[in-house]
Amino acid sequence: GDSVTQMEGPVTLSEEAFLTINCTYTATGYPSLFWYVQYPGEGLQLLLKATKADDKGSNKGFEATYRKETTSFHLEKGSVQVSDSAVYFCALTEEAGYQKVTFGTGTKLQVIP
Amino acid sequence: NAGVTQTPKFQVLKTGQSMTLQCAQDMNHEYMSWYRQDPGMGLRLIHYSVGAGITDQGEVPNGYNVSRSTTEDFPLRLLSAAPSQTSVYFCASSYEAIYGYTFGSGTRLTVV
């Protein structure tokens, strides 16, 4: 079945540091890929998405590129802020059927001033 | 504001009690889902619906029931609460999954 693997957290960075959170996936078809963000005490929010190979999703300074050859969708940001502290979830959905979403286990990011 | 509304935000139940977690969306989304979030386990799908009158089981359906009588509402019923059901529950809806899901703010449930 489908699966998503994220790097273990927590990740602690200083403000203005470069961020990479790794995500790899296993899927039988041609999935769409997502990053969601969860701030403390809140639900998940869609951060960015990509629906086909080589697509780049971007939002709020975050970027991720759909790499079919390496089955990866790594999240990057050039300069993190304290306000980026949150849990980040990588996810995929297949094209067919119910379009069930498969989530990774989440990576907690803490940015210190 | 448009979105997914969950009630209550917090609930404490005694073992064996039943309750209903409410979920409503005003975006005319066909797809709705219930997830539970537990530390270190990400989100696990409990039940889902692809439209009014149509529901199906997800990964962890035991101990939960759902119904979908309208497009807007998708309540989750705990039949006889157990401590293992202590968790944070999220409802989510989508026009189509490839566009991403909109999540509610969650219900934190404790079963003692």
C-alpha cells in the first residue's frame, strides 16, 4: 500500500537558517503530493502541493519539488522565522478511487531566536 | 467564515459513555473524513464519506459510527468510550482530494 516516510524530529534551527525536511513516498500510481502544517493547538493547514512529476509547489517562502525518480518531496525554506515553529506533515493521495490521503508521522520544527 | 467547524473543542468522558462529535462544513464539499491524531503515529483515518448517504470505514473504525444525511454534516459517534480512544479528533473536507483538504480545529477527547 501507499506510505509516506518523513525525517524524525524534532528539528531545531536558529532564526534565518536554511530548512530541509525530507519526505519520501511509496505509491502504486501517480499520486499528488502535499505538505501540511499544524501550529500548536490547531488543525492542519495545506501549505503547498504538487500534482505531477517535476512540479514545484510553493507558499509563504516554502518550496517542494515532486521528484518521481527519487520518489521524494522534500520541503525547503531559505530563511526560517520563529513563527515557522510547527509540525509539518508530508502526504499523498492517489488519483483513483476514494482518493484517500496517506500522511507521514510529522516533523516538529522549533526555531529559536 | 467558510470552513470546517468541530464541536466540542474539549471533552472528558467516563469509560462506557457514548457521545457524538459534531462536524459541519459550508463549502459544499463532497468528501469528508474523520481522523484521530496520536503522538508518534501521525493521522489515522477512522471513517470517510464521498457524498450524502455514502460512508465507509478507514484504517481504525472499531468503536466509531458515522452517518452523512446532508452534504454539510458528518458526525462521529463513540458507542462506548474506552481509554484507548483518548486522542485528538480532526474532521476534514475536500472538493476533490488533489486540491487538498480543509481541516477543523479538532476535538481533544479524554476517556477516564
